[in-house]
Amino acid sequence: MTVLSLILQALAGLLLADFLTGVFHWLEDRYGRESWPVLGPLVIAPNRLHHEQPLAFTRSGFLSRNWTCAVAAGLIGLPLLAVSGPSIWLAMAFVFGALANEFHFWSHCPDRAPTIAHMLRAIGLMQPRGHHARHHAAPHDRCYCVLTTWLNPLLDHIGLWSRLERLLPKRWQA
Ligand SMILES: [Zn+2]
Ligand SMILES: [Zn+2]
């Protein structure tokens, strides 16, 4: 395997993870209900709280911030591993997906980000605070992806989220 192929596979994994964070975040924001069993209190309620108090989750610990993304990454990654076998892109997608909320945390608290995160931010592979702040502006309907600065401009430009919403019954919206 060449270095270029290694880099491209790692990039593909990161972008896949970024896209999936956007999809799940959009579903949580637009269709999630706090009244749902299990997912309501564990996922939807903290997500709503984050819109109202963006810094509340920064006061929790590493495990508390990341366990839901780690579980989701496992639930998606393990079937993919069984189908496609081990690969660099899948490993990167799993790692970045499992740590997506930590990257999100570093967007809110850049002074607490490690050196590697600052290096990734310099090339757009991690969001600076200003980029993620676009999602926090009401009505929270853009910039759903939380990892890179690469996908959000494209997905918002083509109106992916509003197009998907037109395909789904309006009564499903939260
Ligand atoms: Zn949101
Ligand atoms: Zn945020």
C-alpha cells in the first residue's frame, strides 16, 4: 500500500464519519423526541440541552461526553467490518465517529484541544469554533456535521437536509 493510498483511505474514513455525524445530528434535531423510551433521555434530551446551553456538556467528563457516539460507531462499524473486512478507511471512520463528540467539544473549547487537533484544524479537518457556531445560530438547521469544515458548505449549498425533510412526512418532525 502506498502512502498516498493510505492518506486517501484515512481521509475517506474521516469524511464518512463526518457525514454520518451530520445525518444522526439532523435526525436528532429534526425528528428526535425527548418522550421516546431510552433514546429520549439518553440522546435527544442532552442534544436539546446543548442547543439551549452550549457549554453545559463541556463540564462533563470524557466518558460521559463520548459513550453514545462510541456505541453508535460500534453498532455501525461492526456490521461493516463483517461485510467488508478490516481496512484503513473503516478503522478511521470508527475512530473519528466514536470520538466525534470530543471533536465537537474541542470546537467549543479550543484551548482544551490537544496538539494533533490544532494540526487537523489548520487543514480544515477539524472545525474551529466559528464554523460550528453556524449550527448554534437559530433555527439550528445548517452545519449538522461536527468533524471537518469540508462537508457542511457542500451539503448546505445543495440543500440536502431540507430536501430530505421534504421526502419525509411533516408529522414526523419534532
Ligand atoms: Zn443541533
Ligand atoms: Zn455544539
